[in-house]
Amino acid sequence: MRIGMMADVYKPHVSGITNYISLNKRYLENVGHEIFVFTFGDEDYRDEELNVVRSPGLPLLDTGYYISLRYGKKARWLLRTMDVVHVHHPFLSGSLALRYCRARGIPVIFTNHTRYDLYAQAYLPVLPDVFGETALEAYLPSFCRSCDVVIAPSAGMREILIKFGVNTPIDVVPNGVELQPFLEPQNVMDRAVFGFKPEDIVLIYTGRLGPEKNLPFLLRAFNGAAQAYDNVVLLLIGDGGERDNLQDRVKHMGIESRVHFTGMIPYTDLPAYLAMADVFVTASITEVHPLSVIEAMAAGLPVLGIQSPGIGDTVIDGESGFVVHEEDLAAFTAKMVRLITEKQKRLEMGQNARLASAAYSIEHTTAMMLEQYEKVAHQAAWRKWSIRARLARIVDGWTR
């Protein structure tokens, strides 16, 4: 099959969606399919992988995103040769998928990876909270009705889509992770690099340092635990616009020696960092199906998080970690303290987390998604011979 992945942004931008596309692309190519990524950005950027098709766009500040209302000529012609397209951002890429593919009988699959309502509140705080929901309620249901299949990475995200008025069938296909490097890491990071002692309890967070990750809340909880226990430290892996603010908070709290910021690290080094740690912590409530949590579980770490579609569907409270059911600082800190002080419980939860991660292996989830591609391509095959599709191809020939 020829499968088109449509995304508003791709490498070198780092995000969960970028990682998802790259990993699934590789595994689908390994079993004989042709995968193309259609995105925007610098057309002179040299990609390390084949079949990344970039169209020009207007840079959106320094976010890595570009704005454009059309694809370039090369992208348009390639897109029309796809057997199926998979949309990963509903607005720019989604509208272009409908514009270029529907008339030509090419089926469209959409995966909703993001809590766009909460991201709007995080990045546009001057707007009323209802803005994100109002915009989504106006756009998402109509867009989803125009797609052949709608995918949610978790059951919780499916419920969120229904809440926003999406009334088309929604299938759940989890995002997958290449588990082996985390199950059996080749190396373990030396704790001494950070000044950690062998007996220290290392809490670790991996991900963007952005406002949507609720990291000030995490720091307040850690500060409470750190005041009571001398042997607990926190490692924050990643980078983002909030890093300076977070470092200022750490300095103000007087816990600079207990909180370490690594900045961005190569993804191939991540298993070694996780293997060094004892607990994975996150305070984000915007996650849909966080790959970072699954990676940590595969590494044998219990997870501490706050109830949200991504966390609640992945971590079983009391078995593979602790899930606090609201942003309650006292409750979150108390659960953190339990993971610090109850060694046997921590180890049991870590083992349970490792076993539970098997459900999210990339081999399993890619097979599930491939079934969706094959099913929708078969069901939509007749559309390519409809009068509308034939006329579109005639026009394509004239304008080539």
C-alpha cells in the first residue's frame, strides 16, 4: 500500500506525534509498504529518511510550525497516488486532506492525538476557558464526519471527542512504543554524573518543558517531599519555553542541588536514563496517550500522575503506579512520599508496569493500524471509479 501521513509539523521538531509518525513509518516500511510524510517547512532541509515531502509555509515564530493553506505541486501530485491518507493534525493537514483526497476517492483516517482545548488554555491564557471547547465543537464533529475512520489512542480520548459532539464511530488504537530498548537497556546512566548517591531515590520526568505539562505543580509537590526526605532527587529531561521559569522556581525554593535539568538528549540515550531512575512522575493533564509514560513503564518504573484520558487509561492506580484524581497538591505529594518510602511497593508496581507495557508494543499497535488501512482502502475502492473522482482526475491532467 501507499500510505500518506499528513502532519502540520515534522522533524526536526520534537514531539510525541513526530515520534509516533517516524516509528510507525519505519515499521510499516519494514513489512513492505510505501509511506510518505506530507508536511510543511524548509524545503531545503535534508531528511535522514526517504519520502518526506515538504511544502513551503509561513514560519509561526520559533515554534517549528509553518502555516500554509495549500501543498506544493510535487506534494499535490504525490498525494493523489496514495491508497489511504492518515491525518495527525485536524486543522491545516485535515482540511487539506479533505480538499485534495475526498474528490479523488482516497480514504481519510484521522487520529486525534491532542487535547486541543487544554492546549488552547495553556498557550492562550488571555482567552476565556470556553474558547477551546467552542472552537472544537464548531469544527471537530463536521471534520470527523468527513473522514472514513476516526481513531482515538485511548478510551478516555474517545469520551472527550464524544463530549465535543463527534457522533461518528470512533475506534481505539493505542499509540505504540519500541519496547525492547527500554526492557533491556544496553547501558545504565551513571548516577555520579549528576551527583546522585546510590541510595538516593531518583524521580524522573521526560517530555517538553511547556506550560501544558503543569510542571510548576510537580515542582511544588517535589519541594514538599524534598523538605522531609534528604535522599530524594528529581531529574527533568527535555526542553521548552518554560525552562527558564522552572529553573527560577527551583532557585527560589532553594532546591537547586536536588533538581537537575538535562535539556534535550538523544532519544537513543533515553533508556539509559530511565534505567537509572526509581519513579516516573508527571503532573500533566493534557496527555492523550503519553509515549513517555509507556517508555517509563517498560523500563520498570512505577508512574505517579494526575487523572486524565492518557494517564488514567494507561496507569492502574495502586498496581502500576498512583493516579491522583484531581489537581490536589496534598494528595499528589502524599502519593509521591509513598513511592519514596515504600520500597517494596515501589518495586512491585514497577514490575507490574513493565508487564502492562506489553499491550503497547509497536509490533502490536502497527498491526492494528494496518488493519484499519486495509479495511478502509477496501471499503472505499469503488469511490475511485465514481464520476466525481474521474472528473477530478481529468482536471488533474489538464492542470499538470
